[in-house]
Amino acid sequence: NAAINYKIAEANLLSGNLRDANNYAETAIRLDAKNAYYYLLLAQIQVSQKQYEGASKTYAALIKQVPNSNGYLFNLADLYLAQNKLPDALGTLEQAEKEFGQVDEISFKKQQIYLKQNKLDLALAEGEKLIKANPNESRYVLAQAEMYASNNRLTDAVRVAQQALRLDPDNPQAHLIMAEVYRQQSQPDQAAQQLKLAFASPALDIDERVRILVGYIKQLPNPKEAVNQLARDL
């Protein structure tokens, strides 16, 4: 009886007997291959033992055997990411995108994979998709601006940061991005102005403030009085 084997597996999992839990869960699946709960329990048992490859195979079997179970593609992608199997994770996310269409979680995870693969243009393209789907969501705009800035695409970084400021004029992260771009462009006065605007915002958290200040403290005393004054002002 599949259900009895499932409940015995569940009881063994709760009591810490993972080997028997695994065996009974596998038996439940063998007796009834169309019940999603049996696969989910087996995957939980495997993950609890860090058997990520086995759990990946269990989710893949679930998606294949049980109708209307494509929602578990997200779980499968996460398991591939945990194993750093980036092509497998990407393929799974693309399968999910075909099934569910434009979903923020899919685009965000694809973007992270592309960055790990050093495929900047593809990562930026996913970022543009996120912005287009969420034109009033400043966090996606800011993430795109930071990506441009960190890859020396300064003109694009300014353009996208200004877009974020149009959405939220007091956003401190947008001002910090602008400050970094101006710093890279050797425009210290404009960089200082953007830093002051960021520090004026209550939304800038204390850790970020301290990180920036420490960078200036390490430069003191500085032969350039403007740097000393900026540190005092901040």
C-alpha cells in the first residue's frame, strides 16, 4: 500500500531514521508514481542529507510523471544552483519561462546565472526585461545601474540611475551609484554632491554609511582639503 509506506517514511523522517525513511518513500513512489507528495517527501529526505543530486533526480521524475507539476521546476532549478550546475539550472528556468511566461523570479535567477558565467550582455538583457515588466519598481532599475557601473558602462549607469531617481528622487542607492560614476570620471565635486544627497536620506542604512566613511578615514589626513572637508561633512 503506497499510502502506508508514505506515512512510515514520514514517521521515520521525523524520528531521524533517514535510511528507512528513504527506503519507504522510494517504495511509495514505486507503488504509486502519480502522487506528488511521495516525491516531495523523498526529495525532503534527500536534501536533509545533502544528497542534492538525488533530490534533483526526484524532482525531475516528479515533473515528468505527475500531471500539472511544472510549478516544481523552480525547486529543481534551485537544486541545480546549489550544486553550481549552471547550464542545468538555466535550462530548467527556460522551461519554466515557456510554461509560465514572464516571471520576475525567473528573470532574476537567469540574470544571476549569466553573471556567474561572465555573460554580461545576457545578464543586462534580463535586467531590461525586469525593468520593462516592473517600470515602477526602483530596485530592478538600481540593480541594472549598479551592473552597468561595475562593468565600466558609465554612460548607461548614469542613464539608468537617473531613471531610478525619477521614480524615487530621494533614493540613496541611486545617489551612491551616481557618486561612484562621477568618481570614476574624475569629477570629485559632483561625486561629493551625490554622496551628501545619499547621506541626507534616512533610508541609507548605518552599515553603508560606516563603510563609506571608513574609506575616507583611511585617506586622512589628505593633502586635498576638499577630501578632508567632505569626510567631516559626511
